[in-house]
Amino acid sequence: MQNKLNITFITLVVLTITTALLSNNHKVAFGFIITIALVKFWMVAFNFMELKIAHVFWKSLIVIWGVVMGLIIIVLT
């Protein structure tokens, strides 16, 4: 369990660094940055908040909320 959390943490750090590097050219990389943010959100929710063992309703609610918010952000900008 601890090893999986460490791998998740390292992945989150790598994704954060990737986002910082992509932010220099924000017009080209905007969709990638939003996608990375959603992946990080889901990683935190399912691994650190233990939603992977939650009821299916909560799992689907987190996934649907992430998709809807990502689409809203992309459409509005």
C-alpha cells in the first residue's frame, strides 16, 4: 500500500513539473494542461482519498464531475 502511494506521489510531482513546462506556450498546451489537472484530480481522489473502495455512486460522481468541469473550462476559454 505504501509503495503504491509513493508511486502516485511521484507521478503527481512529474505531472506538476510537466504542467509547469507546458505553461510557457499556453495557447497550444491549454487542453493538455486541463487534461493533466483532471488526471491529477482523479489520482488524488481515488488513491489518497480512498474513493477506489467507495460506493459506485461516489466513484461515478467524481468521474462525471471531472469530465463536466473540464469540458466547461475548455468551452468557456
